[in-house]
Amino acid sequence: MIDKKQIYDILENAKEPTAKEVDQVIKKAAKRERLSYHEIAVLLNAENAEHLEKIYDVAGQIKQEIYGDRVVMFAPLYISNHCVNNCKYCGYRRDNVFPRKKLSFDAIKEQAKLLEKLGHKRLALECGEHPTETPIDYVVKAIETIYEHSSIRRINVNIAATTEENYKRLLDVGIGTYILFQETYDQDAYYDQHPKSLKGDYEYHLHAFDRAFKAGIDDVGAGVLFGLADWKFEVMALIMHNAYLEDTYGVGFHTISVPRLKKATGMSLKDYPHMVTDEEFKRLVTILRLSVPYVGMILSTREPIDMRSELIEHGISQVSAGSKTDVGGYHDETYEHEPDQFELADERSVLEVNKALMEKGHIPSYCTACYRNGRTGDRFMRLAKSGKIGLICEPNALMTLTEYIMDYGDESLKDNGLSFVKEHAENIKHTTVKDKLLHNIDRIIAGERDLFF
């Protein structure tokens, strides 16, 4: 699936592309046509400032055409920092000595309710890999607890690569997307970064999505921790992995996450020669958008406010908000800080993030309707590629935003937010959809909840 020499040969053969070559690839990408590996390498090797600006602009154009003004909102929920792995870049690594913590099911229920108070409907469940402290039974029970005791409507799961049987159990309990970061596709770097670890089996980790698909999960999310290896190589490998899944199972990644390596306890950034600069980061995000136009792209609170704001305009479609990356980190009151998995850069509240998005014309979306109506995997991708997804997703986003405003907004958001929602609703061109949407918005304002197309 991933051939290191092949990728570097492709990158080498596309070195120093001519202006004509770059322009041709950008024009092809603007039509959302599938790019060849050579064409993607041409974009990766483009250095001219004018070409880079065109790449940013076309990425923004494509993102707008497919996702419109919507930005999907979520938050991570860490339920355990017990881990048998010794990943060099992670604050939860085995060699770091600190009191380990695993949430009880009552504590998980309380965390879900606190996230609910922030307005979240979609979570990413996270925990370290530990066969005895956090077996699959614990993870499954945690998911059941959240669904049973809160109004959280979608739980995406980011746990260690596991067996086909365990993926079936996750499917049966109703997970949303199964998320797994390869961390790095460079096999040498992978082995170096995961010494004496269960996670250290590169091939087993790489083929986790094969086992998930065979178990019936059709919604998977990938990611690379940019900074562990050459970023151009990682982008090419991500795209090849996606192509392999599409060719083998009929559908590729639902989402791609693009975290950059950040400082964590027990490691020094000086040990990583492949740290990604801001300009390189903007390039890799926008080139991914051109290469896999229909895939959701996720940016976490690892990135600072300015970077998040800029990349939402040029390719990012999902962001976390109000995130805590320590176990049981959501609290009503001030509390003693516990070890994080990594450092955060955007510590704004959910309310502050939503206000900032709306000020720039974006619609914070808490919609989970596709998942609950079975529009996942290839069914979601067919809808996205048809160009009709906006007829469902934008109205649903506006309804969930109305819910958020009424239930969690402060007075200033209620004063301005409902006008924002109705203004966007009036801009919907399909008359039947618009009329139904405006009616539903009034129903939500009057007290009804969970309305969706």
C-alpha cells in the first residue's frame, strides 16, 4: 500500500515543475477531477508565490462549493491516560511518571453532561492503549453510558488499532467514525517513535482500517502527526492510503486530521528535524483539499486562533472547540491541572469560537443527521459528489445552530444569532426547503428540539 521509494521517486520526478505544469494541475483540481500522484507531487513541489496563492484560492473555492458556510463542531473526551505504549511524542507515554487516571462510568456520565452544557452534540472519545485498564469492554460501556445519560448524538472513537471482532463491537454500540492516526507513514520513523510498544507494529497499525471495513464500519477517519517525517511524503502517503481504501472497499476516508507535533511532557521539539512551518502547514492543508475534495478535514485546538481562522477559509471543515486533553478535564469550577497529552494553542470557550465563526459568516454546525439516517460511507460520498448535500446539510446546520443559540447562547448571541440564522435561511434557493426550514426554526425557538431533514 505504501512504498517509500515509490513516493520519493514520484516527488523527485516532479521537482521544479514549470509554471505551465502547475497551472494545468490547478485548473484540473478546480474542476474536482481526481489528480494523479504525479500531479499532486507537482503541487507539493510548487514554490512560486503566485502559484501558492492560486492553490489557496482554489482550495477555498472547493471547500465553499462542497461545504458551504458550515463548520462542524466537536470536542474530545479523554477517559483514560493509562497506556502501555512509549510513543516518544506523547505526554501519556509509558515512561512518563505521574498518577494515572481512568474515569468511572459515573464520571464519564458527568463529563458528557458537562460537554452537553457547552452545547456539544458530537464527541471524539479518546483513551490510551492498555489491555487490562481499558479493554474493549470498558470502551463499549463508556459509549453506552454517554448515549444513555446525555443528549450527545454522535460519538466518534479514537482508540488503538484492534481486531475485527472488537470493531464489530464498536459498530454494534453505534459509534460514528472510527478514527486512527497512522502518526507517520515513514516506516523507519514509525519504528523509531514507538519503541517497545504494542503500537510499534507498523503493518498491523496500517491495516487497521481493513479490519474495520471487514467488520462493517464504513466511516473511518485518518491522520498524520506532521513533524515526525517529511511532510510531502506524508501527504502523498495519506492520499495513497485513501486511494487504496476506495479501490478495495468502495469508500475512503470520511475525515482527515492534520495535527502538527506539539510540545509534550518528556520530549523536546529539538529532537524532531521535520517540524512543519506555518507556510508548509498551509500548503499541505490546501493541497490535501485539492487532492481529496470531498473528505472532511479536521483542525484541533493544537493550532492557534489565527491559523485556525485562516485555514477554515481554505479547506478545513471541522474544528474542536473548548477542548480539554486531560482525563476528566471538563469542570464547572476551577480545578488542579492534570497532565495533558499535548499543549493546546486555542483555549477559547465554545461560545467564543462560535461567535468568532459567525462574525465571519460561518455556520457552526452540530448536525448529526447523516449518521443517524444511515448516510455514511459510500452513501455519504455519493451525496457529497452529487452536489445536493447542501440541500440537507446547510438547513440542518442552521437548525442545530438555532438550538445552540436558544439553549446555550448569552444575550448578545441571542440578539444577533437568530437574525444570522434567518438571514442564511432566506438565502436558500430551493423554495420548499427554505419554507420548511423557516418553519422549523420557529418551532425550535418555541421549544421543540432535534428537528432535521
